[in-house]
Amino acid sequence: MLALAGCTDALQSAADDASAAESQLAAGNLDEARQSIRRAIAARDDVAGYYVLLGRIELRAQRPASAFNAYSMALDLQADNAEVLQSIAELGLQTGRIREAEEAADRMLLLVPGSTRAMLVKGFIAIDNGQLDDARRMATQILATNANDEGGIILSARIDALQGNIAKAMTDINRAISAIGETDALNVTLLEIYRVQGDAKGMRRIFPLILKSMTEDATYQIDFINLLYKSGDVAAARAEAVKAIESKPNDTSLLRALGELWNEYDRRPLSDAQLAYLGESGTRASQIALARFYLSHGEHETARRLLMRPHSSGVVEAQGLMARVLLARGDAKRAEALAERLLAIDARNEDSLLVRSARHLAAGRTDRAIEDANIVVSDSPEEYLGYVALADAYRAKGSGIRARQTFERGVDALPQSRMLVDAYRNFLLAEGDTARVVTLYQDLAMAKPSSVPAWTAYSRVCAEFGDALCAAKVASGLARARTSFAVDDRPGTPHRRGLFARITPEQICAATGGVCTGS
């Protein structure tokens, strides 16, 4: 009897937690709602509805991978739940779980024949697989059910754009906006059509609408800033960059992406007044990210001022970076002392290791320089300076082969790093290997096909060391880059799928039967 009472109490407690989670979700208290439903699941892990509620909470929190996992747990308990199947189909498409997405869409169509949302998922999967006839069939079926179906219109327009029917795609999207009003998905599709056309003015008109409603997505902020820089409106680009920092001052991905744009277009993007304000009142994340940018371009005093507050507050990353600033300013003694103090606390602090490696190298202690630089390469493979420090140490030891191997490892890991490529170029020229210099800059341009500076650098190398074929590749690539208003994704970046996907030149080339070599 007591056991039964205890079981009943546990069931009631779980139900109460689930009820509380629903109320908290309705009120927008997502963290509390998540905690409540997780307590309910801990007490009762066999209730599909609890996982469905967790999925809804994660969706509201814009955590699609977590939502997908929650709905997957619900599916194990309730295989014929339409909400669960549709959510897995849509979230699977969004998060790259394509097999699960297609299986769920197929099961949804068996459960609810004619489900336009399931057909939409299958249509976008077909686009990703290059099966445009299958995608068109899905779009036709959706629009036969409802001629004003937003997803069906977008799917059809994207197929048209991929097949080169840009005018029809544009007309259909504008007609849909007139009929059902502006939506994020329609505006983004219009943006992509303008991008395919190389229509910077059209893109600039639509971006404010996207940024106004999609405030959480930093990708479009970076995209807009890139467009402004590439269109030649440097003042507007700088203003938007400041807005981006103000809106997401702790977003390290945004700050890194801004640094990459500035490497491309603008070595002094902030005024003295803006730098002074950020140095005094900016977040630690923004101060450190900006200091890294300015240090990388030789602005040692600017970097020092940006680091003063976080350094004096005991922020270890800022202190390690300050050690590098001191070394760059010629104060090797203080730099080494600070680095050693930090390494006594954290033996793998990358900035301190770079300082110590440089000091070992200056003193002729090449083995110890190699040891420190190796740790940086191992722990921080996205830090190009680790590869440079390690290669320099190997070369100083007399091992040119190991130095070359290190550089090759670096450009494999960081194919878009112009700074690493330039450092490797200096090594190759000292070795007399001009042929590899040419292919090195070709690789950089191919990794950044929309980058005019990358193609311009390749052009200079071709003029100095290349041949007619090299010049022809440059002419073709540079022409495309000048009209491409895209931010080249970093290697390994998951690409957008579905209603918000990019329409890429590679997709268009494949759809129209071109030879898509990228050269």
C-alpha cells in the first residue's frame, strides 16, 4: 500500500511539473520551463507528451538540435504522432539529419496523405540531392492543394532560380509577398535571388527587413556588412559593424566573423572614440577579440589599450594576449615574465606558449621552441600563428622538410587564412619553390571564391611566377568574385537547408549541366 502511494505521488509530481512547464512556456520563461519538464521526465520517462513539450520548449529557445533529440525520444514512445513526425522531418532537414528527416516525412505522408509540410521537406531534400524533377513534383503537388502555400511557392521559385529562370522566380516571390504579405522566408528567398543576379541594390533594399525581424541570427548581420563593404560603402559598413557589436557584445562567433571581414576590407574599422569607448565599457569578449584583430595588424598600442581593463581584472586570456603585445612592442623581459607566470597556472595557455616559444627561438633553444609551438598547434588548430611558430622553429633547427610539412598541415586546416599563406609564401621563396607559391595562392582563391583580395593576390603571383593558363584562371575567377555578394563559408560550416538555404553558384552550375570545377 505504501509503495502504491509512493508511486502515485511520483506520477502526480511529474504531472504537476509538466503542467508548470506548459505555463512557463506560455509565459516565455524557457529556462524554468526546461527545468520543470526535465524533472517530469526524470520521474516518468515513458510519457511521449513530456518529450513533445520539451521539444516545443527547445524550439522556442531556438535550439533545433535539442528539439530534434526531444522529438526523437517521443517518437520511440508514440510512432504515429503527427506533430512528432512533422517536427522530426523539419528539424532533421534543418540540422542535417537528412535520413531521419526523409523517413519521418514518408511516414507522415502515410499517416496524413497530402501533407504539404511533409512534401515540402521531401522537396528540399530532393534539391540538396540535385533531383530537381522530384523537387518540382513536390512543389506542383503542394501548389495544387493551395496556390498560396508559402513553402510551395518558395520551393518552386528556388527550383526556377537553380535552373536559370530568374525572372520567373522573382515574379513568383513578389506575387506571393503581395498576396500573403512579407515573411522572413519570402524575404530571404528574394535576397538569394538578388544574390544570384549579383544585384547589390536589390540586396541592400531587402536586408533591413530581414535584420529587423531576424534579430537573433548574426549570419545576416555579417552578410549585410560584407555587402556594404563590397559595394564600396565603407562608412555604412563600419556603422553596421558597430551596431552588430552593440547588439551581440558577447557573441564570439560574430566577433570572429567581423575580424575576418576586416582582414578582407578594412584594417582600421573603428574610430579612436569608438575604440576608447569599447576599451572602457565594452565586454571582455569584445575587448579581447578586437585586441587580437589590431595586434595581428601591428597596432600594438591600440591592442594594449583594449586589453588594459580585462588584464587588470585578472582575465587570463587577456593577460596571455597582453604578453604577446608586450613582446611585439619590444618589451621581451616583461612579456616573458608574464607568460611564465601564466604558464605556471595553466601550462597550455596558447598566447603564453607563443611568447615562450618565440623567446626560446631567439635564444637558440629550438627544441623547446618546437615543444611549445607543438602544443599550440595541437590545442588550437585554428590559430595560424601556431603553425608559423612551429615551422620557424623547425627551420631554425635545420629541418626545412619538417617546416614545409608544418605549413602544409596549416593550410590544410586553415585554407582561408591569408596570413598563414603569406607566411608560407616567404618560406617557399627562400626555398626557391615558386611553383608551389602559385598553387598556394590558387588554393586560397578557390577556398574564398567570392574574395576579390584573394583573387587579386593570386593574380599578382601569376604575373610574377605563372603562365597563360594561370592568368586565364585569375581573369575568370576575379570576374566572378567581383559580382559575388556572398560571405565564403569557413570549411566545415553546416549549410542552410530548406526555406532559408543559400542558392549557390555550384548548385546552379550542376542544375544547368555545367562543368563545375571552380576554376
